[in-house]
Amino acid sequence: MLLLALWRRLGRRSSAAGHVRCFSSAQALPSAEDFAARRREDALLGEIDARYPAFMVWGCNTDVGKTLVSTGMAAALLSPGKSQKSHVLYVKPVQTGFPDDSDARSVTQRIDSLVGRSESIFLSNRTMWLSDEASKKAALTKRSTDSSGSWKNSANSVKSSSSLTCETLWSWCAAVSPHLAAQQEGGGASDDELRKVLRSSLWEFGAGASQTGRSWAFVETAGGVASPAPSGTLQCDLYRPLRLPGILVGDGRLGGISTTLAAYESLLLRGYETICIVIQDMGLGNNQHLSKQLHNRVPVFVIPAVPKNPGDDLAGWFHDTSSTFVQVVSLLEDAYHKRIQRLREMPKKASELLWWPFTQHRLVPEENVTVIDSRSGEFFSVYENKHGRFAQQFDACASWWTQGPDASLQHELAKQIAYAAGRYGHVMFPENVHEPGLRCAELLLQGVGRGWAHRVYISDNGSTATEIALKMALRKYAVDHGFLTNQGDKKPDFKVLALRGSYHGDTLGAMEAQAPSPYTGFSQQPWYSGRGVFLDPPTVCCQNRKWQLRVPERYGTIATELAWDAREDVFALGRDNTELAKIYSSAIEKEIMSSQGSLGGQTIAGLIIEPIIHAAGGMELVDPLFQRILTQQCKCHKIPVIFDEVFTGCWRLGAEFGFFDERLFACKSAWELLGCKPDIACYAKLLTGGTVPLAATLATQDIFQAFEGASKLDALLHGHSYTAHPVGCSAAVTALEWFKDPSKNPNLLPGTSRLQEQWDPELVAEISSRSSVERVISLGTLMALELRSTSSSQKGYSSLLSSGVVKELRQELGIYTRPLGNVVYFMCGPLTKPSVCSSLLRRMLKVLE
């Protein structure tokens, strides 16, 4: 069966050059789907077969012997006398200098010479795509570009035979870097296409070869670790989504210590595992110094220098190195089994040792624990023991709303974080300054604080940022209204004005500023008293293709303005002159006046709101008109206004900030903007691109001056050991600059600080029309839907109504989402392509059907 599958895979094609598929610069490159004989479903294109070992073969530079190392490892696996037969796949994704140079052909011929004389083995070598120049030269030189499988010593049993399959995916004639060859000869593969074809090769090999014997795969790169791929992307970045463990071929020559360490650290910085280093002995002792510098964490194997005689078939050299390559293969096999064993045991150990946040452990059986091996851009690589594979899942909850990077930004963040850690480690902040902290503050004031904020207080998480904001607001109110000088024996009972359904963090002070909810019950927070006056907010949602306004009964019967055809109309500033605006204004004024007591009585001393979206409260879209009037009314009463933009800020809602800057209104649409400014605002989550914790509380100069005085006791006595840590500030600087750079963020609308629509309005409307859906909202990077319930037990945070939908999205459709009760939401990043978002929506429709 195995050999028949391999034979069919080769397709019994002729080896004549004229029968090889070619591309030219005048033609579009054939899609990966056309190439694969058995194409996987779209949702599973990210799969990597984990049932057999697969390794990258990296080189610290060109001409260090990668192909000889690949050959040596293949020979060790295929050598005679093995009790278990081996099936080896060698893949060269990119080859230049073809057909004169063909690493796959070299491996095939050498294995034929070294093993085929004494062992029953099936050999095959094929080239998938060639440029016109490479194809013409192959025809002129009569070099075979696609050899059919051949038997060596085939008298032995077919089932007991080993096999070597060599593949070259893309080939060019010019002996130059792949990106130059692609420019000169055309036909450069995109990164996505190259990875898809490579994944297909690995998966098809595993599907056929895993039926008997042991299977191995080696993917050999071109040139050095950071050599450009056909698209110009560095190879270490190109292959990162696969994250195969690797062997690094070092350089034993003068200068080789430096290049080898640089290559190793480049891989380490991107999250690769380097299992070992193999290096030629050039008599300089490079291996010893490498072992010392690496603290013996990575084994370094030494092989003899390769003979320079062009006529040498290297049979003697391979004989002398065979024992070393056996050791290398043994190490790789051990590393593979340890890795898989660890991944298999992680769900059980996690269930026994970890205490997960916001999780009822009794509702999470061991088989439902998701094992995340790595992340690349917006995708998890998830180990699925049941299927023996690594599968890609789109992180549709943005890892609790923190994520925004694509793969490129992730790599840049890793580099800048490493730079900051190397330069600063951590340094104390009060009375001090460092470049990352200062630059972070400058960018925040130029961006989210533009036109209103003058000071930046940097802390470590969103809940802390809101507690700092509350301290600022209460002090400001106390100063403005004379409570500090006229306090006497009675202390004022300061309260905040807030909205039901809002959420401002898990710490005790932040929880006091939110209305009673499942998060504040006695079993969760026995000290909770709810130090606030909490209003019921009107909300907006899409139902049956219409944007509907839901107004609580306390505001009376609303006769008009209950529905809109377009979401943009909900945010129109012209609504300020409607009858509804007057109703809102009257109700809010009445609430404020009734809650303002004398000294010692209840007093509203601050307003805190989540602009536009109540996230943890169920992804509710609050009527922006209501929040705008609420903010204006509080400012009229000199009540400091806090915008908790921990969730909504830094592009989450499709704009750099969630409120309105008059200077920009004339030149850009304002549908996503609230239409007013705060006195204090809090930012976190997306602030660092989702890499390390950091938060910032911005304030006006008036707020800052409320803490000025002759005594230190007048200062804001609040701080953390890791306040403004350079690593976090560097990450924030990188993310903030990246998101607003048109050359890096293709979603930016020209001349604005807004993103293009990422969720297709028609698909959103289609979802809203489904009978199982109660409501839908979409704004910026967020799309959420509430499943229609038939009883009160199916509603709210404790509801399990969405469990079936979530399970199918995760296990069948490659989407990782975490619901809020019966609310299921998708969250992308500021860099996510709209086409990706549309794919997510179509998969959701499939589930709802």
C-alpha cells in the first residue's frame, strides 16, 4: 500500500523536460490547489502532521554543507541492517541555479550510491515548478527534471522496503538569491502559497508513508537563516507559521563562530527550537567555543571537513561521518518523542495543577483543554492528540482582546522587546526617564490624547489604570468643590456615575465602580458595596438587517428614531437635536441632581464609562447619543469624566481612539466616534500589540494640577515596582507606530486615523436574519452575536447555550473563540485582511445553518 501510494503520488509522469509544468513571467503562478492531488479542506490548510518527525535544516550561511548534512541524516535512517524500515522525505522548497544545481538530485544520487547498492529502497525525485529559463536549460542539457520512482534491489519484499522521496517545489535557472531569481525570471511564489504547497507535501507524505515503518521529513532552506525567499521575506520569517524544530549547520571557518551564533539567535528570537548544531572541523575549534557560548544547552556535533577534490564522490567522507549522523538522528528522534509526550500530558497536568481565570473547572473535561504550541500572527498552532497533528486556529477572541499583530509585527515586537531587555532590563521610574517610556508617552499624547491630554501615568494593567483614574477624578472633584479645605469631621460619601453592564477591572477598587453583576456577587467579592449610581443605558444592535434602538422603560415611550438602515446613522452628530436627545438629557440631569448631597452625604464625584461598547457586559453597543449627552451633562456640573478605553482604545473599534476630535471631523467620517472628550482615559490590551502587560492613564493638565502642592502627601501616592518598564514601553512604541503607518497597515483609510470596514456588512446582516440569532453588532475589529434563548437560564454570563457553536468552531472550522455566556464574538486585529474576516463570517453562517 505504501509503495503503491508513493507511485501514484509520482503520477508515473515522463522524465522529459517538456512534460514538466512550468510558469513564466507572463503567466500567473498556478495556485497551490491546482498542484495538490488531494487538496485538504480550506479550514485545515494549516495542519502539520505530528505523527512523524519533521525538521528544518538551516544554514548559518550559504556553502556550509546543508545538503551534505541532509544526506548524512537520510543515510543514517536508510542504512542497511535496520530492523524497522524508514521512509524519508527531503524537500527543497526553493532552488536556484537549476538544473546545474539541484540539491534534491544530489541527495537522491548520493543515497543511491551509499545505500541503494545493499538495501532494497524506493527512490524518487521530482521538481514541481520551474521557470521558463530553467525548463529550457534542462531541455538543452537533457537533464531530467522529474524522475519517476525507481527500485534498487527490488527482489526483496515490497512491504519491507525503505523509501526516499525528494522534492523541489520552485526552481530558477540563475544561481542567485531566490528573490533576485524570481525578479529576473518571474514566477515568484507568494509566502502563503509556498507554505501551502510545503504543508501539502508534508501531509501527503505522512498520509502514505505512516502506514509502515518510521517516517521522517527534512525541509532544507536556501542560503542562510535570514536569506530572502522568492517574495523577499526572510526565510526565518517565511517558515515561522510551521515552526518545525531544526538543525542548524554552523560554519567551521574563520568568522564562523559569529555567523553561527547570529543565526542561532535569529531563530531563537522567532521562537524556533534548534535541536542541535552540526559543524565541519576546520581546525579552529569553533565547536568548543560555540558550546561554551551556548552553555551546552544545544549539542554541537563535529564532522570532518569536506574534501575539496571535485572528483571525490565523498563515499569515504560519508563513511567517516556515519556514526556522527547516527548520533544526530538519535538525538532528533529523542527530541521529537519528548516533545510529543509533553504535549500529550499537558491537558491532564494543566487540569491538576493550574487555576484558570473565569473558568469553572468542573465544566472543562481534560479532552476539551486546548494545547497551544505556538502563535504566529493571528493564528494559534494547536496540538490535537486525537488526530496526531498541529492545527491552525484563528484567535477569534484576540486572547482576551489584547491581540493585534500579524506575523510581521509579531517578529518586530519580539526584536524590540529583546533590545529593550538587553539595553535596560528594568530600571526605576520615579524622578527618572528612559527613552522607551518617554517615547511611549509622546505617542499617546500625539494619538489617543491629541487635543486634550497633557500627562501620562504608565502602569501595568487595565484594572490598575482605572483605579488610578478614579483616584485622579475623586481628587479633582474634591479640590474643585472645596472638600479638602472644608471637610471637618465628616467625610463626603463620594460615588461614581456609571452604566449598568460596564466593567472596569477585577481589582477591588475597580469593581466598586461597576453595577452589581455576576462578577461582583457575594461569593465573588464579599466586600463589594457598589460605590456608584448606575444608569440603565439604551443600546443599539442589528436585528433582521435593521439597526434597532433598545431604550429602557425608565426613559419613557419613544415614538421615533427606533431603527436605521445603516449603522453610520447611529453615530450621526445630527441626532443631538432630536426629541430623543432631550429625553436623555432630562433623565440624566434629574439623576445627577438627585444624587448630589451636602457635606457628609452622597455625592457623584466622577463619571466612568466604556465608550460605545460594553465588552465584558455582553458586547453591547451603547447608544452613542446617550453617552455623549451623559458626558456633556457631567462636565457642566464639573464632574470629572473618565473614559475606560482599556478595551475600546488603540484601534479596537476601528479608530485610534473612541471619541471625537473636532479638528479632524471635517476631513473624515465620524460614525465610529463618540463625539466628545474625557478628562481622564485609560488604555491597555492592544497598547503593546498584545505582547506584554502595560497600561496608561492619560489626564488633562487640570487633573494633574489637582495633585500639585508643597508636600509629598499632596502627590499621587500610587505606583508599582514595574511602573513604565522599558520592555513594555518599547512594545507599545512599536505597536503604536506600526498601526498608524500606512506602509505597514493596509487597512488604514488614506489621510485618516480610521480603518476600512473589516466585517462585510452584507454578511453581518445575513447573520442577523438567522432565527437562532437574537442580535448582532459589528464595529471596527469586533463582531458579536447573541444566540436567541428560550428561557432565562439560557441568558447571561452563566449560559451554556453557545457551547455547541463554540465546539464546532474550534474543532471543525479552525476558529478559537471564547463566549460570554450566550454571546459569541469574533475579534480580529487592526491589520487583519477583510477577506479573512469574511471567511470567519461565512464559517459562522455555516454553523448557524
